Amino acid sequence: MQIVLCYPVAAKHIAQIQEIVPTATLIDAGQERVAEELLNADVFCGHPKVAVPWDAVATCGRLRWIQSSAAGLDHCLVPSIIESDIIVTSASGVLADQVAEHALGLAIACTRRLPLFIAQQKNKEFVRRPTGDLTGATVGIVGLGGVGRRLVEVLEPFRVRILATDYFPVHKPPAVAFLGGPDTLSTVLEQADILFLCVPLTARTKGMIDARRIAGMKQGAILVNVARGQLVEEVALADALHSGHLAAAALDVTPAEPLPIESRLWTSPNILITPHVAGQSAHRIDAMTDFFCQNLSRYLLGTNLRNAVDKRLGFPEPQNLK
């Protein structure tokens, strides 16, 4: 068995994986060699950020399993992989603590207007201005997977009213006042003071928050996106911020990454942008390796894998989530 890795592992992580499969050949391909090494892989764990010949990989017929080191799967779910027999599993939930924590930080930064006060501090201006509240707000969460469900737990102490949508509106957490399917999105948008986007990027969700959806959001609402930038139409968001329809937006992800310097989002009022760092953690690689090793043990035993993805949907079904 040849296992190709494409996430920033250290020697201890390779040794940990090797202990599960002593006879396997492990290749730490990195971004530099992943495209060529994938052609000879039986198992792949990682997240290529470079062009990968997925069609050729599928045609070779050797690769049996892709374990993404990211929750999102838009990097590998191309038609040839979807149509193949290759098993795909996601990292959904592995970094849910970090992403939820970051989402909470972004929301509080917007409600308490921290970017404004930081700018005032730089200018040595001691000026009191109105702020908003997270406590007691109506919160919308679009996508109740690993991150969305952790976000519910993080938000609960703030005594918020939580409305959520999910492709599989099942197993409603007690703290959620309403959980509906994708067709109930408008209901959530028109009531939410703060809207969190936690859904994967798929053909169904790309551009889902467009001008019409933004117009349907509550006047003065805040949009927080910690999922994928292409969920939101860039021009529509910039327009809504400039017009004041949205009070603020906080983005850890942008339509293009890095965000081009000519993008209007950079100069839109009341926007906070972080460079796709919500999932970062000092323990990130340890956590990912632990999860891969758990799934690798299951794979070798022929038992069900955690986070097994319905490739046509683009994400795991609830019963398969970590």
C-alpha cells in the first residue's frame, strides 16, 4: 500500500501513521509533488492547493480512498472522482472548535465595533460610539454540520435565539429554536440579527447569498462567513455594506483567495476580513493525524469510515459525521 500525504506533517505524524500500517510506503508529497505522487497512490490524505490531474488519477484506477484534511471538498469532488469508486471522507468536525471560536470572535468584533475602535486607537482618538449586542440576539446558522453544531454550543451561553437550516434538518439540538431544510432559508434570513454561514461549497450552494437573498436579510444584520467565499456574491455584499442595508460583515473566506487588491470588499464600510485562518490551531496537525489514523484503522478492518461523503451531495450524511 502506498499512502500519499499532502498536509504539513512532521516526523512524529509520519511515525504515528506508519505504526498503523507498518508495511505501507508513506510519501510526504507536500504541495510540490502531490500532483505526480497521486498517480501512484492507494490512499491519499491531504488538501491539494495546486492543480491536480484528478481525471488521470480516476482513470488509473489505483487510488481507493481520499481522506481530505479539510472539511470542504470542492478541491477534489470533480466529476471524474464523483463517478469513480474512490471513497471520499472529509475532515468535518476535526477543527470545529477552532472555526466556531473564530466565528464567535468575528461576531463579537462586529457587534462591539472593535475594528472601528482599533482604528481610533491608532489615531489616538478617545471617542465613545454606539455598539450592538450578541447577547439576546436572534442568530441564524446556515449549515448544521460539525462547525454549525459546535457553534450552537459556543453561542448558547449568550442567551441567543438560534434559527438554523441544513440539508438534513434532523437531530435538532435543544438550544436551537428552529431547524428547517434549505427551503426555509428565507425565514431565517428575515429574522436573523447575525447570520453565520457554515455550509460546504457545492453546485447548490455556490452564490446562494446573492442580491435577492441579501435584500431579504433583516435591515442592519451582520453576516459572518467561515465556510467558503463563493457562497456569497461579492458585488451584492459590497453593495449592501455601502448602502447600509447590512450593518457589518466578517469574512474569514473570500470569493477569490487571496482577495485581489482591486476588490471593493477591501474598502467596504464595516467589514472585517481575516485570511482563511479560522481552522488554524497549534494542535491542528495532531488532530488531523489522529483522525486519519482512526479512519485508517477502520479502512484496514473494512468497517464504516467516519465522515464518509455522499459524493453527489458533496458532504457527509448526518449518520457518518465524526
